[in-house]
Amino acid sequence: MRVIEAARKSGAEAVHPGYGFLSESAELRKPCLDAGLVFVGPTAAMIRLMGSKSGSKMLMEKAGVPLVAGLSR
């Protein structure tokens, strides 16, 4: 994976996925950890949950976050 190669070459100890495509990739987290790099961001499970509108809405509902009325599931 090119991100890990770049981190190794630069001597980085952590990877921050930034914003956009990489920040939404649950598959990036494990290879970073396997390579001994700190992944700065949410867990893979949280990334997957955030990728599901109904799943994230249910999670927010359970947490007591006020939600806009509309499609419930």
C-alpha cells in the first residue's frame, strides 16, 4: 500500500487519513497497525457504521442525540 510505503520512507510513526476517500476507508486502518504505525482516526467498525445512514442514525438515537424527523430506517 503506497501510504504505508510513504510513511516508512519518511520515518513517520503515524498515518492521518485526511479528509475524503482515505478517511472513509475501513480497510486502511488494519494495514497501518500491522505495519507498526499509529492510525489517527476512528476504528474500522466506526468507519463502517458512519458509512451506513440507517446504522449511524440508530447509533445517534441510542446516544440521545436530537435527530431531524424523517426516514427512520
